Amino acid sequence: MNCRLETISYGQQRIAFELRLLARTTTEIAVHPNQSVVVKAPLGSRSDAIVHTVRKRAGWITRQIRYFEQFAPRTPPRRYVSGESHLYLGRQYRLNIRQAGTGHVALKNGYFHIHTPRCSPDTIRALLDEWYGQKALICFRTIFHRCWEQFQHHEVTRPSQTIRKMKTRWGSLSKRNVLTLNVELIKTPKDCIEYVVMHELCHLVHRHHRPAFYRLLDRSLPDWASRKQKLEMALV
């Protein structure tokens, strides 16, 4: 992947974006909740053509940036101390940390009860991340099965599944039919997770984001747009 930073002028302001040149056939522009702009374009694309495309969408880009700005400040960096709130399936739970002989995490009565021989932030984070990963395996598998029952009539090959942390994507579908979900989704509501799974399943039929893809997504999940918006704000 070829990646670099670019800027364009739009009225009195400058729009900075990260340009990623990939093995794809179309250009895609995304504005993330942290107000960063990412442009994905086909390998070999001319710089002037990319700039022209971004400038045509500049009005939409600035509206998206302003939309996300209204939710600032974002959640401060996590300190992993007792009383701090952390998300699970869209709800906030406080940490209750106690020193004990072995590491253990349990969710009960609105708290993450964390027992650990060492109460350092790194230890607490590692225990909580392990717990999130275990819950994600179970939850994502259940949601995938439910979505697949609805989708399998399209006569496509059932993808294998994996989870991992991803910086800028909620999910992906590889050319080898591996559906990868971001473990951070376990912090968002279940209907948001269903949206990501169904979005990726639609890529089994259409490997692009052209109108045909969105028509299929509309049929498969009619309220996907509201779920997408909820997901974009879930971890702000």
C-alpha cells in the first residue's frame, strides 16, 4: 500500500487527507469521527484526478467534519483506575479494582469487578482487553450466525471469521473470504455489530461500494444508515 498526506484548498480553508493507493478500481472518501479524512484510490491514479475528486466532495467533507466536531471533546485517555467508566455493548460500566492472588474480570451490578495481584494500569488494561476478546469471540459468532441465516440464500460461499484490533476499520472481507471484525466492536451496541457484519456479507456479492452494493445493503438491512451513524458515535 502506498500512503501519503495531501492537502487541498476549499474557500478559505485547507483540507488535509491521507491518500492510500491500493489495488482497487474506485476512489472512496471517508471522514472518521476524529475528523481525519482518508482517501482510497486505485494504484496508478493521477494526482490531478484525485485532487479533482476530493475537491468535488469538499463541501460534503467539511459538513462531515463539522458534524463530528460537535461531539468534542472525545473520551479522554483511559487511566484504568477504580471508578473509571468503560463500555461494553454500548453501555457504561465502572471499574472496581481489588488486589487478589490471581487476575480475574467479572461484570456484575453495573461494575467491572477486576481482581489482580498487581493494580498497575498496564495490568488492568491487559486483563480487560483479554476479557473483551473472550466476549467478542462469543458475541460476534452469535451475531454472524443470525446474519448468515438471512443472507445465505444469495448462494455465496460462507466466509471464515477472525477478530483483531484495527485502527481505522470496523470490519473487512479479504479476497480469500476471511471476514475480520475489529475487537473494539464489542464496546458498541449489538445492532451496530450487526450492521458491520451485514455490510461485509454484502461484499460477498459486490466487492465495491457502487450503487448495486448499497441496493443490496438496503434490502438486507433497511435501517443500516441509522445504525452506521450510531456506530460512528459509539466510541466518541
